[in-house]
Amino acid sequence: MKRSVEPKNDLKISQHQQEKCQQFQQNSPKEQALLFIGDSIIEFFPLKKFLGQNLNLVNHGIAGISANWLSEHVQEVLGQQNPNKIFLLIGTNDIGMGYALDEIIGHIEKIINELRIHAYGSSISLISILPVNESPDYQAKVKIRRNNTIRALNHRLENLVGIEFINVYGALLDNLGQLAEPYTQEGLHLTQEGYEQLARALKLYL
């Protein structure tokens, strides 16, 4: 399989990554923070709206990043935060770029190891990669992502040692095993209803 170009080689995405990392470095740390790290699924997640206004929720999502990119930029993405708990959701863009499962697992393991070093004492929860909708109507956005690949990757991630795995995959499916249409904009990203459903699945772990 021919691997796609990494987002860092796209000028617009690269600038967005740099701007977000600069923002994270400038933001003051929050006490008792729950820090969410990931790609666009996290960046666009209205955390306080769906998870609670009373919690110190911090969003360090960056649209377009892969686990490969994040594995090399953990410190920049952490910024000044020293959170109580980190929620990590990453990997769908690696699938979209054609990385093999072994490579993606390696990238995510490296991220977790870096988080353990640079956010010492923070507990880490790994959120399962979300399903996609494989309808031809959504092919332009979903591209080479397939749910059988996502399930296989989630199974591997679930078996990583010493990490809490939060399986939200099934909470977003329709009766055909696809990301339910009310939950998605274009087969990949979530609608507000999708985020509300995702939040329901996550609340038990906050």
C-alpha cells in the first residue's frame, strides 16, 4: 500500500500544528486537569458542553496529526499542563496514510512512554479509534480507512500492558456496523449528536 504524505508536509496543516503548540506552551496549567490529546476528533470536541462545566477539562487536540507526528512532539503538545489524567485518541489518520498496524502500535506506544516521562504521575487512558461510515457517499473523506482495520487496531491497543483502554467503538455504530449517520458529518468526523454520544461513553471514566 502506498503511504500518503504526512500532514507535516502540508503547509496549512503544519502552520496549524505550530500555532496550536505555541498556544499550549503559553497557556497556564490548570489544577486537577483532565487533558484530552488527539487529532481533529479531539480538537473539535466541545468538552465542557458535553462532559461538564464543573470539570477542569483541557483540550490539546490538533486537527490533521497522526500518531507518528505526535510521537515526536509530545512535550510541545503537553505544554505547561501537569494533569491528573490524560485521555488520548489518535490513530485514524495513520490508517488513512497507509501505515501498517505494527507501525501505528509502535507510534502509540512511543507516545504513551513519552507521556509517562513528561507527565509523570498522570494516569493515561487510551480511547479506542472511532468507526467510520464506509458508504460510497463518504468515500472522498473516509478514503482507505476501513472498519475491519480499525477493529483490528483497537484489539491490539486493548491488549497494551499497563494502560486503561476505553472502548467507545460500539457506542457509535448503527445496526449495519457503520458509524451511524446522525453521528457523522461526512463519514469520519462527528456531528454534535455524535459528540454527545461519545461523551456518554466517556463519562464513566472521568
